[in-house]
Amino acid sequence: MSNRLDHPFAQPPAHAQPIEVAPGILWLRMPLPFQLDHINLWLIEDGDGWTLVDTGFADDATRALWGRVFDDGLRGLPIRRIVSTHFHPDHIGLAGWLAERWGVELWTTQAEWLYARMLSQDSGEATVEWQVEFYRRAGFEGEMLDLTRRRGNVYRSRVVPIPVSLRRIGAGSILRIGGRDWTVIIGTGHSPEHASLYCAEDDILISGDQVLPKISPIVGVWPQEPEANPLQCFLASLDVFRPLPRGTFVLPSHGLPFRGLHERLDQLSCHHDARLAETLEACRDSITGKRLLDVLFRRPLDDHQVFFAIGESLAHLHYLMNRGEIQREQRADGVQLFRKT
Ligand SMILES: [Zn+2]
């Protein structure tokens, strides 16, 4: 996809060595143990301390790097507040650890906090069995089903215990951080109640995962809500950002900060249109969600990626099914097939 975005910073900062991207706003990079190998966190000057936006993944590497930031990355000032954009482990994984370390509260939306609490505590065998059944219906067989069972609840291993209470933010909430007001903008489709933060005075958007410059945010159907239509939610959420000014400086959770928000919204929308067209074409023959992976992802997927990919595949199928363009039928063995209407 051609990319006409303007990136004022050509290079990301080294891990644990924050750089200033706007007055009083630091860009902090942390690693991720996946092909997507990093996350951007933001430290915003907040009086005599910092408000931190997102926390990094709960592994030893990130904790060790945080130790270095505590020593010399915070200009001698404490973290006063933690904001998480959403429940994914790279965004909220260390919230409990950081909250305890600094004696501060976690601010996030109610649905994201509830999801994080729920998934981090669910140790039930019934959940794992339901996951196996969900992916079996989508077309997984043999080794893939064994892998699903072995994985169990991976979320629990990627976060430390989520804080037992929250400071709730929601659509239109205004956070006063230092000298700036930040308005909460809610997006859905990537996660249930994703919070982006927009400062109108300086025209800066902390977009979280809702708008990313290079990759398309994951939009997937997951076992918790097998009939969901998250792509419809995601595409509608893109429009929520269109009223922002054309020059908005976007601070995303992955990739480089950029200008060109509206171009990017158009690109993301076009990307899904193209994938929906491919999906519809593939549904000339009856097809499972698993089989559609070969059409949508023309590359080998590792054991981590394949679960995101199947979620994406089902999201495109459900979107078309809800529009009446394809229909679903169930084989005698429970496997679900989709075919053009
Ligand atoms: Zn995410």
C-alpha cells in the first residue's frame, strides 16, 4: 500500500531511552517478543510527575528496561498516573506492577478493565474446551487443535495481576494532564472500548492501536463472542476520527509518529474493502474460516500469528454475512462453511 504519511521522526528511540516528540511529551519504546517487536509508550509531563500512557508487556525484558527508565529516564520525577488505552497485554500488562511501584491508580475504560480482569483470572477448563470447539468450527484440525489446547489461556501469562480498582474514563472524558486537556475518543472493533486521547490545543492524538501508520490493527472474532461483527465496529470507528484537523500529529502504539491522519483512515478503509472483495470472491465455493487464511494471508503464519489471522478471517466473513452477501451453513460435524448468497 502506498504510504503518503509524513513522519517527523525518522528513527525510533532506543529501548528505555525516551525522546521528546512535543513539549512535555516523551516517546518511550519497549520490546515485544513477537514479529511485531515493539510498542510505543508515552510519558506526559503532569505537574511534579508524569502520566504514563500504556505500560509494555509483562516480561522480564520489559521490567529490566523499566528499571533503567526509573533510574535515569524520568528526570527525577515520579509516575503519578497510568492510563491504558485497552486491555491487550502490551498496553496493560505491567499496569499492576507499575501501579504498586509508584502507588498510583490505573485509568482506563470500564469495558477494557473488565476484559483484562476477566481474562487474567479465568483459569477454567471450560474456557479452554470452548476455545477448542470454537476453532474446530472454524476449520482447525489435528495439530492445530492440540496447539489450541496446549496454549490454554495465554492472556494470563502476558500480564501481571490487573489492579483491583480503576479510575473510569469514557467517551468525551477530559483528562487534565499538566497544562493540557486531553479528550477521550472511544473506538471499537480492535478491542471493546478502546481509548484514544486527543489534545485540541496542540492538535495531538495519542491513537493507541485504533489508528496505526503501517500495519492494520487486528480486527478479529474471538471465542468470547463468537457471533461478533467487529469489522463493522472498526470501520464505523474510523469515522469518529474524521472530524479532527488534517494536520493532527498522531502518536501511535506501533510504528512512527505521523501526520496524515485522514490519508491513513482512507487507506485502512480501502485495505478492508480490498480484503472483503477477496473474501467474497473466495466464497464462490463453500469455505471455512481456516481455508480463507490461504487467501487473505499469502505467507506462512507462526503459532502466534495464526490465532490473530483466524480471528481476522472470521471478522471479514461475519461482516459479509451480516450484509447478506454470504450465508453460513453448518456441516454435520459442526464445522461452519460460508458461501456466496
Ligand atoms: Zn491492541
